[in-house]
Amino acid sequence: MTRFANVDSAPLDSIMALDLAFRESEAKNKVNLVIGVFQNDEGCSPVLEVVKEAEKRLLETEKSKAYLPISGEAPFLHAAKSLVFEDKLLDRVSLVHTPGGTAALRISAEFIAEHFKDNTIWVSAPAYPNHKGIFSAVGMSCADYRYFSIDEGRVTFDQMLEDLSAAKAGDVVILHGCCHNPSGADLTQHQWCKIANFLAERDLIPFIDLAYLGYADGVAEDSFGVNTVFKACPNGFVSISFSKNFALYAERTGILAFVGETNEISHRCQTKSQAYIRSIYTSPPAHGARIVATVISDVTLHRKWLEEVGSMRDRLRRMRNALDRALVTEGVDMSAFPGLRDFNGMFALTKLTGKRADWLRSERGVFLLPNGRISIAGMRMETLDYLSDAFASALRQK
Ligand code: LMR
């Protein structure tokens, strides 16, 4: 028997496995509603015009592909910091550039496992599955707080506070900065203020995952939660992804921000993160970060980028409304699609769960997550009638 002969294979992550199954499927009218990747009406995830322009400039001016420092591309960090944080918080924030939001989560998980290993990570129910995956991978224990009820079609804020009342000082609470994944249901400004004070009073550590900045109400508006929480709480984390708002998925462009009571404290935490980075990937990839820095520090490109984010956001809103209309025309009971018109971002959580999701995949070639999450970003006007008919039929399945 050879050394590796007893190694079992590991199942793929549920989102990635279904995305792969879609690519391999030979179904005639297949539709991918699995992964959160923005698509245009031609069914393509386009390169933004500002990205093309920044790439042209980089091609002409870039002098070197030498390693970045462990902490990453300094102009990118500088520009992104003031994009997200209000002036009065800037001094308290220290950043590292990471390969996407996933690595930001993973590096913070290393930090938490070293400094808060006896604490718990609180994750929203329903959850983005990789949150638990990442924190469990470093041996942290996770607990759920009730966040969204599909039957009531709303954020269950009172239950959220009730569940988090069981958290002990130093526990980490993951909040979605905007466009909650998977439900699309966000906290109101009033609820952000309440949760900020709640966390501060109990000495809980906020962790805000900001993967969809600009997809709810706008880039400035969607930072409300982050800024409100850190005006009340002395320390915590923010993971920031540029995959969606710059459509830079494959360039793996993200940030981990440490917020401390003082600059000196957040800087010390940031130096810790550099030790983990060195032993995992040494330094991040440069290209995406150079694109983002070029765009957000140039007044004209910045304005054009805000317009492009606006048109992606508008397209998602149009698709939500159009799907809603098509389903109503089909006579569907809309309680199976809570908040389709009103919630935010790429995803909607539906009652197309379990067997219904299986039926949609096998009978109609429509791929979605088994928890009923559909990616609005994967829909096109021309497939809407097909989809609404498929959804209506799936809901009639026993
Ligand atoms: C998703 O939930 O589909 C996206 O955030 C992609 C990912 O990294 O899982």
C-alpha cells in the first residue's frame, strides 16, 4: 500500500460544485443561477470600460512585475481606505491587500484563531456557506444567529439580538455590509445603529464582510453599516472585495482592514497579518489592485466607475422587477419569492429548495443552490419567460 492510497477525496464546495456541474451540463436551455457573477444581456460577465482604460494606462506605464511587499500595493490600500471609511475613522484603520475577499477572511481567521481561539464566530442564518468553511478550517467554532425568515419574508432583527445575547465578550459577529448573501435582505439604518451599540455594550467584535459595495444603494451609501459600527465599536475587521463592483473576479483583488481604538493598535494587528501572509502566499497579485488604484484615484475614471456600478445595480433591479412581473403573470404565490422587488444585490432566497432545485436542474437545466438561492445576476430578459414557467412548475412539484 502506498502512502497516499488511503486518502479520501474531498467533496467540492457546494457553490463551486454546482457551477462546475453547470459548465459540464449538456442541457439545451441551461441557465446558471448558481454563482454571484454579474452578467450583461448577452450572458457575458463583461470587462468594465474603466478597467480597460486603466489596463491601457498600465500597459504603457508599468515598469516592473517584481513582488509586492507582503502588505500589498500601497496606492491601492490608500485609495480604498478613503473609499470605504469616513475621515474621522481613517486614523484607526490599518489595511492589507489580499487575493480577493476570501483571502481577507482567511487571514483574519488565522489572526482570530491565534488571539481569540476560545471565542465563537457568529454567523447569520441563513449563511454564505464559505463563512463557516473558512473559520472552521482554522479550528474556530461557529454558532448561528437568526437573521432572515423565509416564511415571514423579512430580517428577524429581534431574534438576531436575542441569539447574540448569548455571545460572550470577545466573540466575533459576522455581518454583511450590504446585499446579504443569500437573502438580499439588509439591515435598515436604524437597525445598523442599534446593532452597533449592542455590539459595543457587550464587547463583541464586529466583522463586516463588504463583498457587494455599490450593489445596494451606491458606493457611499453602502458603507453606512461599516462606518456606523466602527464609530461605536473600538475594534474589529472589515473584508472588502472588488470582484463584483469592478467585475474583477479573476484578478482576486481584496483587502482586510483592522480597525483599532488607535492607529498604533490597528497597525500592530496588521503586522501580525503579515506573518500569516508570508507563510501562506507571501504577497498578493498586483494587477487587479493597480487597476482599482488607477481608477479610484483619477477623478474622471472614478466618476465613470460610479456610473458603471450604477448600471450594474440598475440591471439587477430591472431583472428583479421583471422576474416579479413574469411570476405574477404565471399566477405564482409570491410568498415563495420574498422581497424579490425590494431586496438588494445579486441574490434572492426562494422556496425552490431541495427537491424542487433538483427538479429544476434535471428537468429544465436551471441550476441554483439547494437552499433555494437564485442569482439574479445570471438572468437575462430573454430567458425570463422560460425561467418563470420553470419556477412555477417546480413549485407545483410535491
Ligand atoms: C457566491 O456566493 O456565489 C459568491 O460570493 C462567490 C463565492 O465566492 O462563493
